[in-house]
Amino acid sequence: METISEKRNQILQEIIEFYRIQPGVASEVLEKLEEYLLLMNSITIEALNDLKELSYYQASLIDAIDVLNTLINSVVEESGKIFPNEDLEILPLNYTDEIALNELQVLEYLNNLNQADLNRFKLKDALQKLDEKIYEDEFSDLIMDIIEKLILAITSERIVKVEDLM
């Protein structure tokens, strides 16, 4: 059975191969593309593995948000190296250790990140369901599911962005 990491690596190799056979693609651009894609994949896999580890025990909202924040910080940093003039409009949730995050704050943050009116990461339905279950036991499972979808959506958006390098 193929893991998500193996599937993602195969897809990225196919993307890289597609650009390799395109006429007029400079080798330095291709090298930059390959480095960027592999780095984005590694950031994604690390975040998904961290999230999976959290699912093995009763993780707090802060633990789940920390995984998302780490991914966002890494994506912003690495994308800034490749696309220096781009504003990603993705910000981590800032909080201090003295503040206990609650369900409403996290829900609001996720709605803002998804840019509710635009449904940027196609999470509107999942966030609506989360809102309906905000004080129920399944809330933490739904949060983990949404964060996983968000991790994949953010990095997928960044991978599609490589077209701008060509």
C-alpha cells in the first residue's frame, strides 16, 4: 500500500518531468523548480506526520494549531525565497502561552484563513459543520480533519504557483 508521501513524491516527479520535456525551460529554472517542489513536499509530509502523531492521543487545540502555524511559517519563508514580491495572505495564529485558545477563536481564525467569502481553500462546508459541532465531543476530530485539509490545500496552492516560474 502506497503512503501519502510516496504518492506525493510520484506526482511531483511527474510535474518535474513535464517541465523537463518542455522546450525552452532553462536548466537553472528547472533546478529551482525541483528544489522548491521537493521542499514544499517535505514541509507538507512533516506537518501531516505531526498531525497524525497528535491523533494518537488527546491533543489540545494549541497542539493542532502549532502544527498548522509551523507549516504556515515554513511555507511563507520558503515561498518568499522563490517569489520575493508575493504576499501570500496566510498568517499563523498568534497567541501567547498565557492565553488558552478556545473553540470560537480557532473557528474564527480558520474562517479568516479560508477567506470565508472567497472559500479560498474550499473548506466552507467543513467549517460550517465545525461551527454546528463547536461544543460537542467530535469537535477535536473535525478540527484535525480540517487542519489536514488545510495543510494539503495550502501546499497544493503553492505547488500550482510554480507555473509563474516558467
